[in-house]
Amino acid sequence: IAWGFLEQFMAVPYDGNEKLWESASPLWQLREGLPPFYVIHGIEDDVVPIAQSDVLVGALKRLGNQVEYLRIPGEDHNFNGGSFGMIERGYLSYFKEKLC
């Protein structure tokens, strides 16, 4: 399901268009000095593997960027109502601390 969605979103298949797909990936846009990141991922996500956020967070840290990583147990790609409050409190607190 994810590949079909991505190909529809990108309007071209991956094969033969690797550079275009790479340019759309946040991972390939990273550099030092980016604003703080707050990454949220449900551990049970069956659409976007959590390993992708693990790689993103690792790359941000290696470049010296500030990042908070919230891995939510029991959550998949669609967070439930109970998690939204925790997510909201977390990111509001984080960005108030980092940007104000």
C-alpha cells in the first residue's frame, strides 16, 4: 500500500527516477544548524516503519541538530485520542523551551 501511495504522490515510479525521489526525502535535506525537530512515531506503525524515524533522528543528532524523539508504544500510523494530549503537551513544551 505504501509504494502505491508514494508512486501516486510522486507521479512517477521509483525505478528510473531515483534522484527525484531522493530530493523529496527529508533525510537527504539534512545539514547542520537546522531548527529543533520533534519527531513522533507510533511503534506499531504498519505504514511507515519506525526504523525510518530512527534513521532520521540518528542523522539529525550526528549533524549536531537538536531533536526530541517520542516513540509511542501501542500506536500505529493513526494516533488515538489519548495519545494526542500527550503529543500536544510534549511538542508545546519542547518548542516553548527551544524557540522562546
